[in-house]
Amino acid sequence: MNTKVTAIAALTLIAGGAAAAPVLSNQLDRSGYEIYNAHAQTMRGAGPFTFYSDLETGPDGYVAFDDTEVNSNGELEVAGVADYTSVSSGDFGLDQFVFVGGLDQAGGVMFFDFFSSAGDFIDGFGVQLDEAGSFIWTIDLSETMDIASDGLVRMSIDDEDLAGAGSMAAGRWFLGNNGATVGDAGLAEGDPDFNFAFELNSNVPAPGSLAVLGLGALGASRRRR
């Protein structure tokens, strides 16, 4: 499993922010999660099928809320909840997840939990970062994880070593206001119209995606005539 990062410059912080939509309690059983080890490289890969992407900065560049707090409260610290609508006509298998953000310490751990659009938990994974700072991170999953075609994803930071990896981290998830380039970013997670920057890639087409790709190719053919 190769996990790649691309460095980004220091960015503006914005205050406050509301969740994109309600999800279930932060107290999930993550004992079955795989926690990936991330290694810094200077390139970002992409799966052959991108079903959602919102990685462009927009006119205001990337911005972020303040770093999560470090509290001894027996819970992970939530860095953000984002809603998304992919271009797939049905649920699909996630093989690669890309996000913009980071932690304040090397070896820190964060978790990504996936939910349906109604807020019902589906699945998730963890990431242990070997470098502190803000990057574009690409996580190649070792096993395909089925997620909703339109749903919610939440980032949480392990600030009191609940995963047993020595993590006492604070972190952030960056936002941009360019709008999704693939799919629909849904409700704004920041003011005036910022959404969390991430991408969902798959190694195989999802149900209905071949038809979508075929229509796109047909349109391109017509334009060339």
C-alpha cells in the first residue's frame, strides 16, 4: 500500500463552522478499522474512476477551521463532516481516498467514518501520518470499501491515544470554494461557500458509470464533427 502526499503552503484559518448534516454519535466501534501508515512522497495518484472530487482551491485558496482541541474526554475530536453526491448511479467501492489537511505531530492518527445521506454508519478506516504539517494526502486502501453514492464522511482526530498508537494529536481538514469538479459538494461547510477538500476514487466502475462515461464520449465525438 502506497500512501502519497503533496505539500501545500501555509493557509488562512477561518473560525466556526457547522456540520454538513447530522451523523450518529462519535462513539463508534472502530476496533475493526484498518489503520494505514502514511508516507510522504511528492506525487498524488488517482484511481481510474473518480466518482467525486473537490480538490481545487478556488479564488480564496485553501482555508481551514482552527486545529481540533486536545481533550481528555474519552472521545476523538471531530475535524469536520462533509456531504457529497458522486456521479455514480449506485453505491460503489472506494479504493483510494484523497484529502487536504494534516496533524500537528508525526505519528498522529485520524479516522474517516462514512455514512449514508441519512446519517447511518457504513464503514471507515484510520490513517497514521508519519509527518506533521499540511499536505494533500492520498490513501490507497488495501481492501475495497463499499460506500454510498451520496452520503457523508467525517474526519476525527485521536487526541488521547484511544487507538493505542501513541497519538496525542490536533489537526485540521482544509476547505476550498471552487466547487466540486466531479459530482456535487452539497451544503457549504464554511462561510461563505467552502467545502472540505477530498476525492473518492475506485479501481472499477460503479453501477451506471459506464453508461455515464459512454454518454460523455458520445458528446465529445459530436463536438469534434
